[in-house]
Amino acid sequence: MRTWIKSPLAVFGAAHREAGGGVVVEGARIAELVAPGASPRAPAERVFDASAHVLLPGLINTHHHFYQTLTRALPAALDKPLFAWLHSLYPVWANLDDEMIDLATRLAAAELLLSGCTTSADHHYLYTAASQRALDVQAGAIKDAGIRATLTRGSMSLGREQGGLPPQSTVQDEDAILADCARVIDAHHDASRGAMLQVALAPCSPFSVSMQLMRDTAELAREKKARLHTHLAETEDETRFCREKFGVRPLEYLEQAGWLDGNNGKSGGDVWLAHGVHFDAGEIARLGAAGAGICHCPSSNMLLGSGQCPALDLERAGCPLGLGVDGSASNDCSNMMAEVRQAFLLQRLRYGAGEVSHLDALRWATAGSAACLGRDDIGRLARDCQADFALFNLDAERFSGAADPLAALVLCGADRADYVMVAGEWKVERGEIPGLDLPQLRARHGTAAARLRAA
């Protein structure tokens, strides 16, 4: 069945001139772009009047920790930089179980969909005694939610007894980690175009895994043709840790582990990194040459006082630049549209009003984020791309008087989509998720959060 999303108020992306009359969806893909004032070349059985809506490619979140929705605004973790913040939260997270992870994933997916996000990466690296198959739990919840996802099998093996940051109760044996990484790729990773669920491998950080695990994980990911992800260069504390323990800066550590060998014919641009705040000019050039993607997490970086990602420098050097909401314990929400505005404002503060526009921020959240995930079938309004859309109306008080609809979304602070389509199916209608009892989910999630705090 063909659906014509007709005559949107405004369209974002390179196709704005070709798609001024809307887009035609056939199955899960975009079948046609309709020029302003024109009609589809072939009849559409369904017509959606988008004349009151701004049409965006679905937003793409390239870094999250779904489980952290259970520990938002936790008093013990307030007003602390990253390492102290982690020390406060690790003992709480050590008590996660499968039910908590399931509910956290479902709630995060709902939040993201309602904010216009159609694809999300999640970095889950905590495997506790009560949750040894967390990624499998997440995969089930994600499929039920209907959001597109890249789930990363994270890992921590370097506990405090080995000179790392995490407590011993949160780390795993490295052989067990690698075996499970191979298992979840085989079980859940879909490398095909239009995939709804993909798996990447993601050792947590230089301060929570060994160099050997970093090397072995890269080899396994490339053998399985999966992508690689980790936190890197988030804080000055991380730089000091790497210098003291390894004698190098974080990027040199990553290079020694073979992660940036991608442009040597072995794999090719298969790494994306979360944060990327503290890179010098030479490091930015090396990252660009390797085609490494960077996920900018503005809210998290501001909340923890970590610094400002040099987004334009990285992008100009050749790095795909995407956006991420990061964990809901350092944001503290999962609203991708709100993150677009934060990126816009923070990067203007860094580069000036004439260097960063609302269009840059929207590009980072769509095509830029898609490139970080190694995908060209999402993040764009183009024929044969996936039919993933976010439609926003401008009928709230904050938009009254706005002359430019696209600019209004970012400058006036849009935060909730009116309609969201994923793979040709409506997942949000009139600002609600059909078939989801959201009050019941919130109640169950809140109960799980209280149980986690009390454990």
C-alpha cells in the first residue's frame, strides 16, 4: 500500500526542493519524492495531510544507556564530575536485574519515539549476577517498542583490584565477555539494508577494560563485520588516568589497541566514539583520516562539567558527527529533539552565531548520526531510504509568531513529535504511542527504580 505524506509545512534535508509536495511511502521505504504542487506519479491509497507539520527524517540517537533511566536525579550523584559521579552510581547499578533492564529499555524507547527519534544506539556494559543476558532482554523490549536500534554489547573487565574504576561486582571475565559478544552478534545482528536491529561491540572505556580486551574486541568485531563503540576523551580525568596507567593520551591508547586501523584495508570506518571532548588538533586530524565517527552529547557534557566537544573541527577533519542523549542519569532525559537544541546552543557558544545554524544541528541528528552507525538507508529523505519520519506541529504557545518553521523547531524548543513513522508504520499518532499504556509503564518503571535504590 502506498501512503502519500502530502504537502508538509516545511521539509528538512537536501531533498527539500524535490520533496516540497511530500513523500510517498511504499512498504518500509520511501518510494517517491513529490515536488511542490505536484502529485505522485502513481496513485496512493492513503493520504496524510501534512500541511500543518514540519517533516524531518527520523532523528537518530547514537549514544544512550537505557538502564540509567532508573537512576535519574539520584541525590548521591548530584553535582559531581564524571569519576565521582560513577563512584556514586556503580554500587547502585550493581543490583540491576532483567526486569529492571526490560522496563528501562521500554521506557527509554517510548521517550525517544515521542521526541521524534526513530533509531537509537544503546551502550549497555553492566552485566550483573542477576542479569547475565541483558542484551537479549533489551532486544525483546526493542522489538516490542518498534523503534530501530543498534544495541552495543558493552563490557567492563578492569575492576578496582586491577587498577580500574568500577567495583569488582560489576566486571566480568574477559573470555566470558568475548564469548557472549560473539553469541549476541550471531543471535541478533542484522547487517542487511533496512535492518531494525543491529549489534555492535563496545568496551566501556579505557578506565574499565584492559588493553588486551580492547584488541580482542576489535578483532572479533571485524571478523563478524560489526561496528565498534566506546567512550573516549570525555574528561581531563580520563586523560590523566591514561597517562598515569598507560603512558599515553586516550586516542593513542585507542590507536595502540588497533581500533583506528580501519583505513588500512582491514575494515574501513567502523568505529564511533562517545563524547570526544578533549582532542587536540593533531588527534582531530588522525580521527578524520580514519573516518572515526563522534557522538556529541551536549547535555551530559554540560551536566557533568566535562567540556565542549569540538564538533565543527571534527566534522571538517572528516569525522561523521552525530548526536546522543547519553545516559538518563547524566542528562536526565531521553529527548532527542531537546538534544538538537542543546547541541545548537553549545556549539554556538564555542564557535559563534555565524558558524553554527539550526540546520547544522538537525543534520547532526539525522544524516550525521546515520553515518556514525555506518548506515546510508536512514537519516535522509531520499528514494529507497527507510520510511522513518518525525512530524512536528507548531500549535504550541512557544511557536506563536514564528516565521521559519524549521528554525522554530530548534530555536523555540520543540520537544514532542505529533506523528512518528518507523519503517512505514506509525509509531506515534497525535503525540501518543498507539497500544502502549504509558501510565502503567511509568508506574512499573518507577517501582523498579525504587527497588533498585533500596537494594
